[in-house]
Amino acid sequence: MSSTDKPLGGRVAIVGTGSRAAMFVRGIVARPQSRVVALCEPNAVRAAYYNALLAELGAPQVPVYAPAAFKEMLEKEKVETVVVTCVDALHDLYIVPALEAGVRVLTEKPMTTDVDKCRRILDTVERTGNHITVTFNYRYNPVHELVKRTIADGKIGSVLSVHFEWLLDTVHGADYFRRWHRQKENSGGLMVHKSGHHFDLVNWWLDATPESVAGMGRLAFYGAENGRRHGWARDYERARGAPAAKDDPFAIHLEDDETLKSIYADAEKEDGYHRDMNVFAPGIGIEDDMALLVRYNTGAAMSYHLTAYSPWEGYRVMFNGDQGRLELDVVESQFRAVTDPQLGGGQIHGSAPPPNPGGATVKLHRLWQPPEVLPITMEHGAHGGGDTRMLSVLFGPRPGEAVDTGDASRQSANERDGAKALAVGLMANESFRTGQFQHVKDLGFQF
């Protein structure tokens, strides 16, 4: 069953008003068949920012509910759809009661962060018969859809193995070590929070289910000890007000960006959350260099490597089949200069183009034939165009837009897909801890 039999929308409540929520708010307001009717957010300053954004977009301001009043909000505001964009580890606290209330649920990836929470969500889906949409926006990227079609059309035959290398640079990659993501209990680490994107892509591309994982991961670059070893360390806890951060190329200065200042610096007094922590400070609990081997139910194997401290950003994926090979190369940012801004409000989640953008190629190598470069359209903003097309599929097209008929529109991600992507990250984390192979059957998920 598809996660969306009809477009989401109607009366929409937004849970969590960090930077990612803006994309959904703008997308909903742009569609006359939907409207934002409530915010669920404990931080009054951030909630006020989003009410101001609604006013700027010509939409009415809405009531703000504390997390403890979530169920009251659903009933009182007659909510039809909930969009969950809060801290990853809290997703289940909203997904489960919304499903029980018969409200449609759209959640940012990852769906959740550990085995017990995932089981709770899956059990609720089974008990209620209601489903979730998980926003794996990379499915909607036109380049990724081309890869999906090429494999599905049998151009390289049966896929036997995959190599996937993902490089996060010293701006985007470093940002996970400045904020709440740096603690695994909040985010599940990069294997769950970030690589869930990539694991879902491979599951989708191959139409496969992960069965076992072995991995090695460590904090190799960021953190206090590594900063001293590699010569990048600066002596401050967070950048705001710290003289030592002024010339630190890894520091983010919230006051330099209007959006970051409004939703983080000005909001600190409400909850004490610091968005600009030193990436070379002690106490970081996640890895920045991770290597995996993954086996799928189709027999295919994947080698995967994520580096979070690269001088350039992008990814390479190679598929080896019994009839040929497919190669995807994407350079999102060719390099970062010290003079480039650390992060503007639009770059936080890849919604705006990075500095020094590069290109992309998809190359098909068939056995006994010369290679063929497949025609593509490369978009640098909004996750390669994925965000824009995802909103069109999930909430319906904006006035004057055509209905999207791409591959992802026929296969939007649901709770099963969310659990399959999460399973790889959870098995990876456990393999890091134990040094042993991990098997999906031990998680207790039913695929």
C-alpha cells in the first residue's frame, strides 16, 4: 500500500520549528487546498518567528501548543495532517498519538532513532491500519530517478554489488558536530540521521531489503583530542562571544545570518540550546568516519563510506551488474574557501546552492560496448530539486503546475521504507560497538 493514496494537506500542524520546518511552511502556504493551523513547539521565540513567516507569506498566524498539549491540539484544531520536524529522537512521541487519532503523518527522516521506538511505530501502524509518509527527498531528485529507471530497465542486468562513497565537507559535515546531532541519543549518529538518506536510496534503487551489516566507525577528525592532534583546535566552548572563534574557519557565527540569529541566537534564552558549539570541543558522541559492508536479500553487497571532513562535497555510486556497470558522480561543492560563509539560513539543509558548485555525470558501461554518458539535468538547490518535487507529490501541485509523474511519485516512502533505512544505521552502530556482524532479524522488524 502506498503511504499516500491522495495528497497530504488540508489542516496541517507543524511539530518543531527549527530550520527544516520553513520548507514545509512555505510549501503548504503556496497550495490553496492546505493551510497551517497550528504549531507545536516549546520555544516561544522560534514559534513567534514562524508566525511572523506565515504573516510574511500572507497566511494567518496560528496558535502555538506545548508538546504536552499535542493531543489537545489535534482535536481542538481539527488537524488532518501532522508534519514532524523536531529532534529525531522525539519523533515517535508525535507519530504514535497522531496515528491513533487517525491523523495523517508526514515525518522528516529518520523516522526515529532506535529499535524500541521503531517497533512502537510499526506496531501502531499495524494496530490502527494508518500509515506514515517519510520524507526521503533524495528519491525525488531527477538524477536519482534516472538511476532508478536505468537499473529497473535492466540496462546493467542484475545488480551484484554497489560501492557508495559520500563526502561531507568541512562546512556541511562540520555542522553536525556543532548542534544537537553531536549526541547519539538525539540523532542516532550520522549512520541514522544522515546516511538514512543513502540507505533508503540503495534500498529503493535495488528494490531490496538489507539483511546484515558489518562496520567500523570512529571520531577521527572532530573532537578535542583530534583537534589538538591535527592542529585545528581552538579554546572555546561555543562561538558566540568567544574571541578564539573569530578566526576559526570551523566556527559558525549566528549573528551573521538573519535566519540563524532569529531561530537560534535570539531563542537561546528560552531553552539554553546553543547552535554554534565548537566542533573540537570535548564530549562529542558520534563518529565522523564510517565504513560498512551491507548484504541484501537479493544477494547484492554494498561497500559504503561516509567522511564528514572532506575538502569537497559530493558522492560517487557504482553499480556492478551481470550485464554492465552504472556510475553516478555528483560534485555538490568543488571546494570551500575560508572566505565562504559557513552556513546561510538557506544552506542549512541543502535548500540553497552551496558555494563553488560542481557537476554530475551518469555513465553506463555495457559489456562489450563503449561507455554511454546519459543526459541529465543537474540542480544545485533544494537537494538537487528533490525538495520541490517532493512537495508537489506529497501536497499536490501548486496552482499552474503539472502533476508530477516521476518514479518517486509512484513509490513514496512509508513506515516500512523508514524502518528499512533505519535498520542499516542501527546495525552499523551496533557493529561499531561490538566489532561483529549484525543481522536484521535480530532487530525484530518484519519486512
